[in-house]
Amino acid sequence: MGATFAESLRRFEVWMKLQNWSNATRHKYRYELVCFAADDLLIRGLHLTEVTSENVAAYLGSLPPNGTKRGDALRALKAYYRFAELPIDPTANFKIPRAKLSPAPEMEEEEVRRLLRAAFDHPRRGWSMMLALATGARVGSLVAVRRQDVHLKDAWIWFDVAKGGRPYALPLNRRGLIACKHLLSFDHDPIVGVGAARFRQWVHAAEQEAGLERVWPHLFRHTFATHLARTGDVEAWRRGLNHADLSQWPRYVAGKDERLRTAMEGA
């Protein structure tokens, strides 16, 4: 089975690339399929193309009921069987569990100032983090920005690498424009000059230097999204975050909708 499974996985990887799925998504799906093969298929002596809905149900039932493991495994299996185009899809009757939405975290302005003060011990680190806060870009999108993607005259930036293979443009606010001007003064292309892993290290180091409890790169995106949500313009929020839909909107207005708060006070 080993060689056949490896070849099937290789062709699945090619297919995922053609869908313009991110490296992170492709890695996660490959990982989940390898886990399925190791924990279930090898024991039963089955190939992926021989799997039945009963096999899928048994495997999902063996995974922890809490957390994201079942959902991650099912997403990977559904993607594989969409690629395989078999006469019968063994995952067709399974629904991916919806994640429970909780209010998104955000940084207070004082925390942002403390973090940036620490980050600017190394100017390129500081400007890069300021750009992340000003645009809400995912780390993979941020570190892929090239010099040609920044348009200072018209004050906008282009994110060519984006989740779901959906590149997008974003207007630059004052903070973002200043950060871009300074990053362009360094001789790097892409302009941040480091990869995603190194950028995360930058954030962790600045967090410790600033004496903050916990800061991570995606917290910048949450903070940006929360500020954008306060405008009340749902479509601007969706486009600014480059979301395909509004499913995450409740996370950013939970407990923060002033219209609802005013109505409740008068009820």
C-alpha cells in the first residue's frame, strides 16, 4: 500500500496547488491523510479509494470529541474525495462541525504602544509590525509583499499571497503608509525581509521586551478587524479582511454593538 498511497498523495498535492490553496492548508490536509492511513487504513489493509462511509464514521469516532481534530480530519478527507472523483464519495453524508464563535481578542492602544516601543529597538522589526497592525494582513500575506506591491502615491498595497487564493488590494492608512515608506528604504524584496517563522519570533521577542502577557501575529489581525467592525460598515469589514463571507462578523461585534446596547438600556 505504501507506494500506492504515496503516489495518490503526490497527485492530491498537485491538485491542491492547482486550486491555489496555501502551503499551510496543503500541509494540514496531507498530515491528516497520513494520520488516517497510519491509524486506520494500514490496520484494515485498505487504500483510500476503498474507504466506505462506515470506515470514515469509525475513524472520526475514534478522534477526540473536543477540539478541532475531527473537523480537520473531515475537511482533509472531503478535499481528497473531491479530488478523487470516485463513483461514491464516502464523506458525502458527513457535515463539517461548525466552530463555536467566541468574541475575538484585541490589543488595547496602550498595549500596542508598548509593543511598538519595544519592537523599534530594531527599526525594520518595528516598521514591519506597524504595517501588520495597520493592514490586518495574515503573516503569510505580509511577508510576501514585494516592492512592486506597494503604491505610495495612491496609498494602497497589494497582497498577492492570500488565503483561499484570493489576492486583494487594501488602502493604506497613515500608519500603514509611514511603515511602507520606511520598509522600502531598506534593501529587501519582499519588503519585510524575513519569512513567517522569523516574523513570529520578532513578535514574541517584542512581547517579552515590552512585558506583555501574550501577543501573537494573528492578534494584530483581530485588533485590526475589531477596529474596522466598529465603523458598522459590514461590507468594508469583509473586504478589508478579505473574507469570503460574513461568518466571522459576530466575533467582532459581540458585546460591542452600541446600537444594541442603547436599545437594551431602554428596554
